[in-house]
Amino acid sequence: MRRQQRHGFWGELADLGSAVGRAMRVTLVNFIRRPITVHYPTVERVYPDRFRGILALTYDTETGEENCIGCRLCEYICPPQVIKVEMLKAEKRNFAKTFTLELYACEFCELCVQVCPTDAIIMMKSFDAATADRRELLFDKDRLHQVGLQFPPSWATGNGLRDMQTPPKAPKAEGEPAKAGSKAE
Amino acid sequence: MPPALYDAIVAFVVLNAVIGMVTYVTLLERKFAARMQSRIGPHRVGPHGLLQPIADALKLMMKEDVIPRTADRGVYNLAPIVFLIPCMLIFATLPFAPGLGIADLNIGILFFLAVSAMEIVGLFMGGWGSNNKYALISAMRAVNQIISYDLPFIFVALVPVVLTGSLNLSAIAAAQQGVLGWFVFYPVIGQLAFVAYIVTTLAAENRVPFDILEAESELIAGFRVEYSGMKFALIQLGEYAHMIGTSFLGALLFLGAWSGPGPAFMGPIWFLGKAMAVFLLVTWIRWSFVRIRVDQILAISWKLMLPASLLLLMATALVVVLRGGAGA
């Protein structure tokens, strides 16, 4: 795109003139184009499917029980160590006795969501957590459940991500060795 | 009504109209600039941000007035006023319609050029009085630049004067009736003079691409870096008033002032529209270019603009003589 520079007085003048024309054309084209601004608080942009927003805990949609079993995997993997979980042993399954998440130090890496075996912790399609008081960003278990009901959830869940990376094997067709079947795909 | 009272009333009205226009021109510029960057500009204060200038003015009035401890207080405090007065005075001789103006001087354009060159005194006082190295460097650059560009500016502004044969602004405006009579449509000379006028205006107003005196990446805000509150507002007001004044002068010298279709009362509206068109052209240039170096600015002035404008002026004079007198 770079042109040969012209020389001499008239050549430089021609270069200058064309440069002025090109520069002013760029701004004019932008002037005519529609502004790309979105009026944020009144109009919300569509969140991408895998948006990494604020974290929340979920309930089981069928039984209405908490999904979290207090396994503390998220606590172990969390790089900034903002998650603290205590386990509550019960008869059929375990629960989280306490679950605190310091959202003000969270780096939204999504690792806790990726390791969760029961899809209990997920991310929401929202970044609407602005506050004047930092203590409001220290989420306990109730607050996390409440956030989970407040916003639409993002696509990613622990099991969903695992299935995406290593799809569950399709049931073998009868009379065909597994190796050949996978090659044929 | 005694004539002195009449003059005072007209002056009061024009002064307030200029101040009101300045506040809203800032909004116009911000909106225009925003659209050039695919933004929308001020939008929250009032419908489509229409009350934004008022909010800005209120904010500036309520700000604390900080005076640097080592500043030269007298010079520092006086500078904004010394800066503002010439910028306001340039509206004194502008005729907004036939017979509608404060003073119809027979050397109107001379007064305009002389007064608009005086703003440099206030500017340098501000830069010196602040006792800040950035402000001082900025003021030095401003003096440098404005002295360099006043000569070509005056030569270019003299082209319509030579074509008309009068220094009176009303006479210059009256000489270009009908769209084809505008001096910008005068073959060759008119277009060259208009381009040169815009370039020298940019330099005289210290606008991009000639804004080395407030080069934001190196000198923060230039000579007004130490000013705050109302003093800052006064300097800002003066700068925009100067810019609008030169836009009006450009519209008067080259775009036929109040000539346009419609009845006589449309004259001032046409004039305002043309002045705003010149202002928007300047703004458009501002948002299209990058700043150029000090030595380049001076080289353009002394090696290009000055000889070119002088040649243009002489060519104009030759044309006028060959055609047998001015106004022909």
C-alpha cells in the first residue's frame, strides 16, 4: 500500500495534498457511519455464550437440593485462593457447610467451574457487581445461591467442558472392533 | 434613546451571545469529534447532552481556585483577563447583517487582525506567571508560532481587501452578493486564498496539527497547566471565542457573509451557518491529523506560507489592476 515518495517541490506538494485527502476521508467515512456506542445501563449488549462473569452456586433443577458436595476441588485449584469450603458429612451425600468466595480478588479464570464434578459452581452472564463497599463482594453460600437465581447462567459447566474436550464414547456398533470404529470416523 | 446607551445595549447583547455561543460550540465540537471516532459524545445531561455545557460551566465555577505558591501572583491573576479581552474585542467590528454590528469601523479588518494578535500577550503572561517549566515552554512556543503565522495570515486576509478595495468589513461583505460573487469562487485566487486562510487560521488558533504549544503528550495542557476553576474557564472561553471569531471572519471574507437565499432577516442566520461550517471544517482537520514538529511548523511558515501568500497577494493586486480597479 505504501507508495513511492515523490521528489522535488511539486512532487512533495502532490504527496501532501493526497495525504491530506486520505486523512480527511477516513474521518469523514467514520462521521457518516453509525456510532458503535451501546448505552450500557439502559441497553445491555448480548453476552457471548461462554462469557466469564460473576460466580454462583446452583440448585439441582429436579430435586431442588444444592448441587455442591463440598469436595473442595475448587478451593485447591483456585490460583488466587479466594474460595474457602468446609465440608458437611451427611448420610446420602455430602454438603458444603460454608462456602465463601472473595469476588474482589477473583481473577475469573474459570478453573473452579472446570473442575467441579457436580456442576455446582458456574459463571453468570453478568458483570453487574459494582459496589461502593468491598465487603459486599465477599460472597457466602446464601449470596452465591441467590446470584445463581438472579442472572442467566453462562454455557460452561464442569461436566459440559469435560464432555466437550473428551466426548463420551458412542456406544459401539455390534460386531465391529472398537479400534476400527474410531478410525472410520 | 441616547446613542451611548444604545451602544452599551448592543455590546452587552453581543457579548452575551458570544459567551452563549462559545459554550454551545464546545458541545458541537465534542459531538462532531465523537462522531468522527464512531462515538456519540455527551448524551446523559439533558436530552442528547444538550445541557452538558451548562453542567461543565457550573463545575468549573465550583472548583477550587488553586494558585501555585511560587507563581507571580499579579501576572498570574491578570493573564486570563488580558487573554480574554482581545478575544472578545474581535467581535466588535464584525457586521452580522447590513448595519447590524457594534462598530462599523472603516478599518474594520485591520482592527480585527491587530486585536486578535494581541491575545499572545495574555498567553505569555499566563505561561510566565505560572512559574512552571511546561507552561513557560508552551508560552515560548506560542509566541514563536503566532509571530510566524500572523504575517501569512494577514497577507491572506488582505486578498479579499484588495479584491474589494476597502478595509471596511461591511463593504467586503457587501461586495460579494450572489453565490458566485463569494470570493471563495473567484477563479484560482479565491480557492488558494481560502486554503491558505484555513491553514494559517489553524496555526494562529494553535489547533491540531499546529498545537505544539499544548502538545498533550509532552506539555500537559500548555500554558494553562497551572490554572483551575474560573480562571481556566476564562482562558477556555477566550480560546473558543477567538476560534469562533476567526470562523466568522473566514465566512465574511470568503463565503459572502450574509448573502444567501431568503428574506433579509435570514442574513444573520446564513452568516452563522457559514461561520459554523468553517468552524466544523477546522474541527474536521483537527481530528484528521497528527501534530507536526516545531521546526516543521516554522519551516512551513517562513519557507512556504509567507512567500506563497505574498505571491498570492501580488497576483491579486495584478489581477485587480488589469481588470481596471477594485470591485470590478
